[in-house]
Amino acid sequence: MFGEKLRTSILLQRLFQTSSIDRFIRRYNDDMETVPPFHEFISDLCNERNIPPERIIKKADIARTYGHQIFSGMRKPTRDRAIQLAFGFEMTYEEAQELLKVARKSTLYPRIKRDAIIIYALKNGYDIVTVQSALFDLSLPILGEER
């Protein structure tokens, strides 16, 4: 099992059985993930893809100032803003799920109608305007709509 991570269910079981969290962390450190700060993650992604943040913010249909505050780390994104950024980056479903995990937001869940539409849009390469229109047409809250 060298080089392989424990299954999450086994890790959780061992966490429940441990008498010392410090010992647990030391023992299973390599099986646990360290999540980078969200703003660093998306900035690194821009650098990797050679795309300026301004273009991502515009394609995500996020207000310019708000978007730059997310990229600078001054603001933490809401779940909707993180999803909008996924569309701005033209992410796949799997990449968007990872983005949501880094943002420490709940991942997309297909049993929720709104999430199902977003998943479908990501899988089919739709842009933000198309997904917003689909949400609106089905009387569901559009991304970023304050309620």
C-alpha cells in the first residue's frame, strides 16, 4: 500500500477510534490534504492557463471590484460565486467540484434541481449566460442572486 492513500471511510473510522488527535494527525498526515487559500488557488490557475483574472471575472459575470477582491483574498467567495468562477475558467464538472472543495463550499449534488442544471451545463461546456437562462426558465435562483 506504499504511495496509496487510505480510503476516506477507513480514515474516518480510524479517526473515530483514536484516543489522541495529535497522534492521529502525525500517523495519517500523508493521507490528509492541505487545501491552499482560495485566492492563491485561483491565481495559480490563472498563471497556469496564462489567462488574466480580469478575463475570468468577466466570463464569470461577476462585478469587477468584487471579483478582484476574491482574487486578492480580501473576500471569500460564496458558493454561487465559486460556481460562477468555474464557468469563467471553463472548468469541467470535476474541476468545478475541486474548486468548490478549495473554496470550502458544498460540492454540486445531482439530487438538487438547481445543482443538476449546473452539473449538466458544466458537462456540456455551457457559458454562464446559458446556465443563468436555464435556471431562470425553470424558476430557480440564478447564480449570484441574493435571497
